[in-house]
Amino acid sequence: MKALVLTELQKPLKVLNMPEPTLAPDGVIVRVEANGICRSDWHAWMGDFGWLGINLELPFVMGHEFCGIIEEVGSEVKKFKKGERVIVPFSQGDGTCEFCVTGHQNVCENTLQAGFSYWGGYGQFAHVPNADVNLVTLPDSIDFVAAAGLGCRFMTSFHGIVDQAQVRPGEWVAIHGCGGIGLSAIHIASSIGAKVIAVDINNDTLKLAKELGAALTINAREKDAVGEIVELTKGGVHVSVDALGVTTTCQNAVNSLRKRGRHLQIGLTTQEEQGMVPLPVDLIVQKELSIIGSLGMQAARYPAMLQMVESNILKPEKLVTQTVKIEEAGDVLMSMGEFKTVGVTVVDRW
């Protein structure tokens, strides 16, 4: 099969002819129709995830925001059949641990992550293990490009905003970092009635944030983001989101909260931080702030999100700013360290 392959960290990716995946009894093989290009792929390409235990065995086919059509079905699979349209959550469970049985497969004790634990959507075909637990039917009304836009960034933001931070209508929400995760969070929070402030250093990105529902935008290169937020909201926001994962955005997000505010950490850190960011602990105590983490989203929560898409409440296609063929994907991915990409780019041509 044709695939975009990581052969060496921090070196250009290569389009190569790679072996097709083999079918396990509990799995399915998906013909990939679309795959989003995500900053998490950039992190893996940089070698940023070693301290999280993610060390890719090279050569490797990344891609964790994919959807497509089932080509083959394992003998033990009961819920899916050949020819079905499906979307693949990147955070997957084994279905047996204490977290899986209580509905939290995204933090499974034996978690698998598409495009990191096994070859993913930068190939023409991908094998999805334990399909009955980890696969979601894609409604006919949602096209593949939009579905790829629902990948890691959108579904992670949905889980974070709706399930973890439990954002409510009328609350002030500040999103720090308006990449794919941040823009998704802006769109989701505003769609459920929150008043959203978007913070970034790219005016083109902030313009898109307004189009996706942000009530206010702040360019953090031009203004003191924390001071502006505290003044605009008369004391700080109810919910802050670090959607990037660098020291500045994380600290600004926490410092922009009002008393009893909730900080949602979605962004993963880089090689520079390696997971360690200094935080104002005394402020957290004095203001009774809550710190909430969020990872992916379990397959069982997808129907709620997909219903909102079908009802035209959520519009993931608005985040997709370009589609590319597989030969162009490597350049897009490698450019993400410069923070110049706007919105979501989807590979839809092999």
C-alpha cells in the first residue's frame, strides 16, 4: 500500500510502498478515505513523547484522525461488517480493565492509540484491533473530510469541554492557543452557549476563531492576555483551556481564572517542558481553582457528538481549511513547529 512513512526522527517523511496490514480475529481493516494532520503527529516526528512511553519503532506509519470503509472483518467481530463507513477514535481500550468497564476506555490500563501504538491513517489501509470496543459507525450524512476533522483534536475538545470541564451556557471560557484543538474547543464551547475568548499570536487564526464562534479575540504578542481577560470578564473566566501545551499558555490559562474557576489541560508539552510546567500553587489554593486533564474520547461518547453534527449544531467542516494529497502531507506536518498552519488540514487523496 502507499503510505507516508516516518523513517527517521526530525527528517523529511517519505511516501513509500509498505506492506498492507494483516487481519486479527477481533479486528477490522479499514480503507482510509481521509486522515487529519495533527500537531500530535508533529510531536511524535520530533521525538517529544519518549517520556510518555511512546517510542515509535521505525519505519512507522503515523496518522490518528482517520475514517473510511471497512474492507475486511475478523471472525470475532460482531458489531461491524464489510462496507460500513466508520470513524476511528485514537484513544482505545481493551474492554476489560476497571476503567473500560466503567465507560472510560480512553484511559484504559492497556490503552492502544491509533497511529502511535500501531500503524495509522497515513497509509491506504489500517488495521483497528478490538473493533467492537474501539470503532464507531459514521452516519451517511457526514462526509469523510468532515469526519477526519472530528479526529483527535475535535473529539478531544468535545470530551474536555462537555464531559470534563462541563462548560455551561453563559460561562466565560478562555482558550489559549488556537490550533486545531483550540479552534475545536472554541466552536464547541460557543455552540453550547458559552462566551468564548480566543487567545493566540496569529491574526489569521484569530480571524478563524471569530468565525467559529469566539466572542472576543486577543493577540498575546500585542497585549497582556491575562490582564485583558481579567478586565473584560470583571475578575476572570469560569473555564480556561490550555490547548497548546507550552509553559506560557498553561500559566496564562491558570492566571486568567476567576475564583473557583476550572482549568482544562488538553495540550501536551514539547521536548522543552517534558511534561513539567511551573504553576502558581498558592493562587490555586487561594482561589480554590480546579485543574482538570482530558485525553481523547471513548467510542461510547461519539454518538452524542455525531448527533450534534447531524443536527448542524457542530460544524467540523468549518475547521478544515485545506485538503491535500499524501505527497503534500509531510511538508504540512513538519511546518507545525512554526505555528503557521491555520485550522485543520486533511489528507483525502492517495
